[in-house]
Amino acid sequence: MTKALKKTLPIFLTCFGLVLFTVIAARAGIHPVLQALSKVGLGGFLLVVGYQLLVDIGLGLAWKGSVPQIGAVRLIGARLARDAAATCLPFSQLGGIAIGVRATLAGRNPVSREGTVLRWPEGVASNLVDITTEVLGQIAFVLLAVLCLVGHDGAARFIWPLSIGMVLLSLGIAAFIWTQLRGGTILQRSAQFLGRHIAAGWSENLIDDSVVFQERLEELWGRADRIALGAFSHFLCWVAGAGLTWLALSLLGAHTGFMSALAIEGVVCGIMSAGFLVPASLGVQEAAYVALGMMFGIDSEIALSLSLLRRGRDLMIGIPVLLYWQFVEVRRLRLQVSDPSTNG
């Protein structure tokens, strides 16, 4: 029963997203959407892509803030791979996390700043800490967006569900942090689960090093100043993402204030977090943008164009990143075939 659910749930959610996307696109109309996108032009699209790359670099540096043991370039690359997998491949966010762990250990001679070899305990622990600090920054960002909604007509239908959702998410992340610090057996079993699903050939290493994994987590969480730096840096990156929404809306011809763009982006991020199991948030993202756009007087075709522009941006960045990551993985496999001692 569980195995059948694992296979059918992603298919069902993908179909649901496709239906929702189709309904939204049909209501907005294809021609008006194409007209709105034509205003952006190639130059505007490349500007959006370049802006997002800067945000991605910031996200990698935010990761570095909480995990100083690993080099910034490696973390930026791993962050790009993690996001690319979540947005471009038919996975939920969970699939992106698994690939993010792989990418953290990718390349030749993956070592820390101290020169120690990076293995599965370090890869999984660093990703868990980064995801946790990002969620902490996201909670603050969404709450700021909710404050920006106050006073707008129809805002109550978003304010209360989002506020309740953020309270529940705060409780959930608090429990997740406790699990990382005190969970012991729970986290070790989770690490074993990740190991089996990341690559069966290396799962034994993670299982054998489950104690080391717990030690790495405790080492990272032992620096409260680093954790705070990572969370705050992620918050700044979320705010920068709102700037990208403001830029994209301006290119599409909808001149809104920055605080309105922040409210839209924050609420959309909150809604997408609730629908994280839907692969690439297909349909969920579009519905959220259209609903928020109506509140701020943005036509549905522009709101849908904003979502499509975001997806085009993600593909423009994500596809080359995934191709390069595959090249690195193939090169590593060849090295391991020629020299089994490199198997880590």
C-alpha cells in the first residue's frame, strides 16, 4: 500500500497541477499573456536571469554563513543544483534536497577548509542546517509580507490562513531543530533513508557513519552566531527575491510599489511552501500569483505572465546547471571505476 502510494501520489499531484495550470491559462487567455511577455523582450529576460543568479550566489553565501567548514564555491554550486532539481525535474522539493546532498560532495577531491574529506555525514548535515536556516528566514519574510497586506481589500482571506500556517511552520521547525540536536536515533534513521535513496552504492557509508553524522550536526548547531547569520542572510535573499518580482512586474507593464511586490512574493512563497509536494509547484504557483495580483489590481494575464517568466528564468538557469552536474557525476563514476579507492 505504501509503495503504491509513493508511486501514484506524484503522478496524481502532477496531473492536478497540470489541470489547475490549464484552467488558469484558459481564463487568462493565451494571446494577452503572449502580448504581456513580449514587452519584456530578450534583454529584459536576460536581466531577470542575471538578477536571479545574483540571488542564487547570495543563497550560497547564506549557506556558507551557517556552514563555514565548506568552501563558498562548492556551496553555491550545490545550492544551484538543489534548486535546479526542484524546479526543472519532475520531483517535489524532497527530490531537490537529495540531489543537493549529492552536489555538495561533487567534484574532484571534495574537502573542507581544514582539508578533511567531505563524506555523506557532512553532506547531509550541512544541507539540513541550510534548509532549516532558510525556513527560519522564510518565516520572517512571509510574516513581513503579511504585514504589507494589512489594509488591502480582501486581504483577510490570506492573512489569517498564512498567519496560522506560519505559527504551525514555526512549531514544526522548532521540532525539527530539536530533532537535529536531540533526536539521535530519529535523525540517524533519516540519514540512512536519505542514503538509500541518494545512491545505493554509497548507502553503507552513511549508515556506518551515522554517529559521525550526529556529531557533525551538533558541531554546526553549536555555533548559535553562525546559525543566526545564516537565517538573517536567507531573509535578505528572500527580500532580494521580492525585488526581482518588482522588476519583473515593471518589465511586464504593471507598475507596483516595492512593498506590494514584497507582499505578493511573500504570500506566494507561503502558499508554495504549503503545496511543496506538487512537483515544481505546477499550477499552485500560477494560482497564487493570479489571486494575489487581483488584490493589487494586476490583470490576470500579467500575473500569469509573471509566473511564466519565473519558470522561464528557472529553466534558463537550471538546465545548464543540471547538465554540468551530470557531467561531474559521470566523471566521478569513471574515476571510481578506474580507482575503487576513491569511492566515498
